[in-house]
Amino acid sequence: MYQVAGIQMRPIMNNVNANLKRGIKFIREAAKEEVDLIVLPEMWTTGYHLSKEAFLKLGEDRNGPTVTAIREEAKRANASIICPFIEKTLNNDLHISAAVIDNTGDLRGVVRKSVLWGRENNIFKSGNIEYPVFDIKVGKVGILICYEIEFPETSRLLALQEADMIVCPSVWSVASSHRWDIQLPARALDNTVFIFGVNNVGSNSCGKSKLVSPLGDVLVEASENKEEILIHIVDDEMLKWAREEVPYLNDFKSKLTPGGINKIPIPKL
């Protein structure tokens, strides 16, 4: 068993320094509860509704001030942290990225959003169609950033790599909140994994960060419009119970693997 914390925030638009300070304050509050995994929402340092020029000014690399500061906070909290950030490359390409930081402060990897939504295509570059699983303090975790989780195949690829939990940092809109309520439980049940969706509030974001069980039950959910720290215990025995009750992964046929059976190994379950 372990505890997770989702930081549901209202970002201050175009102010990385202020958001970083506020995010660290939330992290330290969560750490008082001895949590093992802390997840921040997509674009928490910048806000969403900015121009490409603004994002170019605010972007940073994986060794920049945001990831560096959060690595120190992970070590201090003894908790793994999923830290989204606006990544800018040496070529001035922009990515919507997330750093995976373990409780030791080690940077285990950076994932880049592979499927962009709407206007994001005019600002950011898509990441590769790759969905790695990270073995961190709480177990095997995959990351899908916002729109990526709306495609069943992405979650399935993570499940086939033995992910126990899929974390989904998001800026999910009010108009699309019904999809958030449907798709997160669906992805959890389809793949018998925990889904932890952490969303923003304000500026047309619908909140409702939630932890979903491997049987698709919402275990805990935040409000629609308030900043808050969503904390809940994860009982990893639920994975065993769910997979005995609904043996989708055990009965999965390898020829159904997205991308073909040679693209990804099928685990022995």
C-alpha cells in the first residue's frame, strides 16, 4: 500500500516563478502526509492559453530551474514526483513534457506529449509514439499527458508493458468534462490498472482530479473549481483482485497488440 497526492492547481498565467513557488508549497503540504507519489497537472507553471512567443520565452530544458527545483523537493519529501513542464530544445522546438523524478531526486526520464490537441499543433512539436513504463518508488508507472489518454491504444500499450498505474496530468476543459468522467474509468477497467488523472482548475479547466481503481471505480475525486491536494491510499492488492475478476490481460491475444506483435513485447501475466 502507498499514498498518492494530486496537486489540483489554478496556474497564474505567464508567471513561472510564482507558479513554481506555489507548486512547491503544495508539494510540501502533501509531504506532511507522508505520500509516496505526487503528481502536478499539465502546464502548471505557465497556464494554457498563451501564444507560441510566450511559450518560447517560458520554455526550459530538463536541467532547467523547474525540474531542478522539483528534483530537490522529491528528495526532501521522499516521494516520486511527476512534473510536467514546457520543454524547449536547442533548436527552439517546444514540447509539452513531463519529468519522472524518483524519491531519491533522480530524473528517471522525460516523456513528450505525442498527440496534440487543436491549437497545440500550431505551437508544439509532437513527441515520439513511445510510451515507456518507469519503475519508481510506488511501482511501475506510465504517463499519458491529457489528450493522449483519449485513445484506447496508448493505455493498452502501457498495460502490456506491465504498468500498474497510468498517471494523466491534464488541462481538461469544462466543455469536455463528460469525456474526462467516461474515459478515465474506461481506461482503468479496459486495462485493469489504476488511473490517476490530475487536472487544473480555472481558465476553463474542469478540475475533478480523480483516482480510479482497476475495476473502473472512482476512489476519490476533487472538486470542479477549487485548488486542493487530492490524497488517497492505493492498495496494490486491488490489481490482483481486479485481474482475477476481469482477466483481460491474461486473455489478451497478441495479434491485437497496437502496432503489431513485433512492436512491443507481450508480458507473461
